[in-house]
Amino acid sequence: MKKVFALLFTVIIFFGFSQSKILTGRGEQKILTSKNDSKKSRTADDTIKTTNIETVILRDQSDPQALEILRNVEKNYTYNSPKSLPSYAFRSYEKISLDLDQDSISDYRNAFNEFGIFRRNPKKDSMNEVSARKIFAHSKLFLWERAQEFLYSEKYGEKINILDNRISGLKQPVYELIALQGNREKIPDQIKQENRGLYRFYLTDTIEIGGRQNFVIRFREISYNKNAKKRKFSGYIYVDTETYGIKKIENTSREKSEANISSTWIFFENKWFLQEENVKIRMSRMVLEKSSDSPEKRLSDRKNFGTYAYLTSRYFDFQSPVDRDRSQFGGYTFTVKNANGHTLNQYRTEPLTLRERNTYKTIDSLGKKFNIDRKARILTALFNGQLRAGSIDFDIGEVVNYNMYEGFRVGLKAKLNENFDRYFSPDYYIAFGTKDQTYKYGIGLDMKTRLDKNEFFRLEYYDDVNASGEFYRRLWTFKMRMMNYGNNLNNDNYYGFRGVSLSYLNDITNGLTLVVAASRNREDAKFNYSFRNVGSEFENFNTLVTLKYSPKSTNIMTPQGKSVVEQRYPELYFNYEQSFRLFGGDFNYTRFDALFVQNFKTFIGNTGVRFYGGIVLGNAPIWKHFTTNGLASPSRDLNFNLTSYLGFATLEGGKYYNDRFMAYYVTHKIPFYFKSFGKNISSFDFVLRGTIGDMRHPEYHDFRFQKLDHLYQEVGVEWNNFLSSYFNLGFFYRVGHYTTSTFAENFAVQFKLKLLEF
């Protein structure tokens, strides 16, 4: 039974409400968008006037009229969106469950009572199945309810209040889970230009719904094309003829018993608001059979029942315009008003059934028995790069790494969490390099000043090493840091630093974070280096101011601290470091660096850009300058490396340093999607990277390096979901001033996990 709950919890997280992709029992991937209903399944105004439409036999190509309508839908989507209004407010009630088909529950109960014990001497690994069968006789296997309030102001942005929430089996709320959102504001997959090649569209009729004329477009996936003479359509799109807003989308899998998804919008204040969603997806089959020694007898008495995941969503109480003051938009994007389920009855569009009430009673008792709360907290901690064990969080990103100087860096980093104390959180790490044969360690203490947002002081002592010329990564997300783990596979120009630091972090707003730090370090080169002929070991007292501006990202406050629900662009990272000749410091330099990240969509595809650069003013050792994050090695016949957030696949590592530089990274996903093997959909990204810089006084630094004072560029292509896997494979070639006559020096192959995305 414990395995069932662990698996179920994972399924619900990836189900994520309105799915854009579902897997059916046949193993085919259905590209579907789901949406559902409002306070009642159908309003009085939604009367449909039409005649039945018979199946039509068409050629295997989309209707040009249908494609033109879809182009207009996508073109007008932003204008038709509620966010084009000055302000609005509405509420929602959502319910997710895992249950048998509603029409077969009575048959299941009869079979359950008739068969009694299902198997003689059940195997140990089948006990979970038996427990689930018993649960299905009287209740659902899972139930989750949530009520939300959505506020929007052109001036203050978006605010989502979680009015109440209850998840069967969990006593404590899982904040990262209850903040998950569906496709409420996203363009449905069938409408997107890049997905036109995955479907066939046909304009079949014009009908009246609620007093408004609508185009009716049938669509089906190309994978359904088994018989060219007879077509089966997999869904309908209803488009308002006047505004080109989406009125409704109905989606049915090839076998109707596998999946049914529908979404309905309402026309309010000349905009289209999502009104209701209904989802039913078959997850597995439950088999009941009588206990018998005869295989033939067991087979004849066997009965199959499908288990389904259900989602119903209702959006109601629409208002626009609304008069809300600034205080109602304060804090993070998400605010949890209540999470114990006591007020859910105020928002339910219909009362719970006896079976649903039994679900809370049964599953809550099992959740307590198997300590599902603890397992849920462990799972959510993993999403943030941590492994939780009681009052201790372990950083999984510090377990093992590799770089050219340390070799394999094996470490352990532990931090006491809120179970130890809500305000004070000490941490400690220790690491060992297999190549340099040296231990590194650090100890720190976070002291929170408040619990409703991230604001704390941090004191730490450390003795560690780092690569020279690294771009500051403070306030980067776990995914961004993870992308840089292979940054120094071919760079051994490291320096050591030992000292103490005091810092202060404050989330000024939902999108603006400030960190101010002061450090006193002893720093020394771990390679053959001398700065201005005075050696390689120095004292450094410096301050560092870091700003992160991410106005569109959504966040929620949890007992562990701020959690990023969705990272959205644009984002800006800025660092200002100032060294002083105080407290024994040897330097008086100034260092700036900045990173700008943006991702946008046009009719020719999705484009992502990163612009970054930096400058050092004054005299500083080489490790306070900027390296170019080269990932290539001159000693190899083939440059094969891991992706890097700011790195270059064809550039030699540790070779170039500048005291000022600018760089760019541009990637463009072309709107062409295809399948090779398996279920995953593949696509191609074109990539262009470039950098240029300079160094005023290279003679100050006594070691072998070059300044990169001409434009360095490389171009490449990435195959996303290479051969339907979960990896991207990229091929890059150096172009421009630094191109050599040797092909192998200009060429590189790069490997990337798909989950890292842009």
C-alpha cells in the first residue's frame, strides 16, 4: 500500500492538472489540452443550435479554411485573454480523484462481495493491489480539493490566493504541490502554429452557442491515419466567428474509454475566460477473480475494471473591473489563506458524495499509518535539490562533482531545517578531491528575521577552492546551477579561499531580491601564477551586492523558505563587488557583472537569449577577472562535453581571460515537431554563441594565457529528445576569427539533459 501512495503522489504531481500530454493504455502519446466547467455544467445561455454532423471522408491534409481560422485564433489570443483587461477577479474550485469508472462502481461492489478473497496465498508484491481493491469497494483511492481566488491588476500584477486545500492522506499541506497551475492562461496545443504538423484540421460547420455563431473545426492526430479511406476525428474546436476566441475544445482518445477531455470558455467583458474543465484519463486496469485451483475457472470468473484519473474545475464569480488596493497584491504570487479543508464547503459547486467522504476517512487513516506526510516532504525537497531526513536537509548537488583540478569532488552538505527551529538554521559541508587530495569545509548559520517572506542574516566560515574567473552564480536557481556542473572539466586554474562572511538577504518584492555581503578572505593560486611579481597569496576584504529581478516568475512561501513555482522571463542578475584596503586587505578593485535572460515566441518559433558581461576596474589577481568558460580540450581528438549555462563547446578551457567582456547566447526552436522512435516528440534548436573582450594589463599576470580581443563565435544545432530519449544532442562548429585549419579543433559534440531546457 505504501508503494501505491508513493506512486500516486508522483503521478498527481506530473499530472499537473490540465495536461498537454497523456499516455493511453495502448502506449500511444496523445497531444491533448484539457480544460473543464463552471458552477454548473452548462449555463442557461449555452444553448446549442445545430444539427448532427455525420462522419466525413476527407483527404489526408488539413483544410486551408480551418488553418486560416486557427491562425486568427492564435493572432487574437492575447487580445481575447482576460489579462488584456485593466483588472479582474474570479474564483475557482478544483477536484482531482483516482477512481473506477462511475458506471461500473456498482458492478465492482457486486464482484467484490461475490468473489471475496481474490487470490489464494497472494504474493508479497501483490499486497498493494489487494489493498487498493478493498479501498475501491467503498471509496476512491485519492481525492484532492482546492479553492482559489485570482486577482489581476494592470498596475500591481497577478495575485493568487489559495482559499483552502485538502489532499487525502496528507495532514500537512505540500505548498509546492498546491500551487501547481494548469493551462488556464496557456494557448491550447492544437492552436499553436508549431503543432500544425501533428494534427489534421477540417472546418465542418457553423453553429450557434449561447446566441453567438461558432466555427466547428474537427481535428485528429496524424498517428490515427491507419486507413486513408475512413477517418476518425479525435476532437472538436469551437471558435467564435466574431472575436476568434475559443469557446470550447472537446478531446476524445481513439478509444473513448481511454480519455475524454473538454474545456469551455465564457464571454465576459468582451474577453474569453476559462469557465470549466473536465478530464477523465484511464490509468490502469483492476482485475477481480475468484480463488480457484483451476486456471480455466479463474479465467472464466475474471472481471476487469478500469481505474481513471478525474479532474473537474469550475471558475465563477467573474468581476471586471475590480477596485483592489496595493496591499492585496503584497508578498509573493501565491498566498495560502487556509489549507486544512475546513472552509471548502463554501466553494464546492456540489456536495461531496458518500464515496468521496469515505475517501478522506479511509485514505487519511492510511496516510497516518504509512507516514505519507514525511514521504511527501522528501519528494518536494528533491525538486529543490535536497534530500530530507527528519530535521536535516542534504544537498544532492554536493554529493559528487568533477573538475580538472580536484578530480572527483565527493562531499556532504547538511542543513538543519524548520523541524529543528523556524528561525535558526545551521549548516555544514565537507568535501574531498581525489586529485588534489585536500579536504574542504564550511560552516554557516542562517538567522531569519520573519517567516512570511525570505529575509535573513547569514554568518559563515569556509576553506575551499574555486575556478579562476568564474561568473557569480548567487541567486541562480537549482536548474541553472545544475547546468554548470560540467563547466570545468578542462580547466585546472583554481584558487583557494579561506575566511569569514556576513550577508543579508531580503526579498523586497515578489520579483526583486537583494543580497549584501562582506567577506574577509585569504586567497592563493593553486597553479603556477604570480601577480605583479609579488606572489600568489593575498588578503582580500570585499563587499558584494547582488540583485535578482524576475518580475514574471511566480513564488510561494513555504516553511522551508521561498519556493519558485514557475521561472518566467525576463530575468536580470547583477553583481557589484568592491574591495577595500581595510582589515589587512591588499586590493582596491571594483568588479561588475550582469546577466540578462529572455525567452519569447514569434510566428517563426521560440527564441531564447542570454546577454551577459562584466568589467574589472583597478588591479586584481587573475581569479577576479573573467574566463570565457571554455569546455573543449586540445588534447582530445573529439571535443565531447556537457552543456553549460554560459559556456562554449568549442573553446579551450582555462586559456582566455579578460578584465572586460561581453557575450551572447541565442537559441531558436524551429516550429517543426516530429517523432523518431518511441513516444517523445523531437525538434531542433539552432544555437549561436559569441563573446569578445580585452585586458588592459596582461603583463601584470605571470602565467600562460591569452586575452580574447576578437569576436569568438560558434554555431550549432541541438536535436531535442534525441531518438525519442530524454536527452538533447548538440553539434557545434567554431566560425570567424578563431577558426583553425583543423576540423577537430573547430568541432564539438555536446550532451544535455532535456529537463534542463533553456
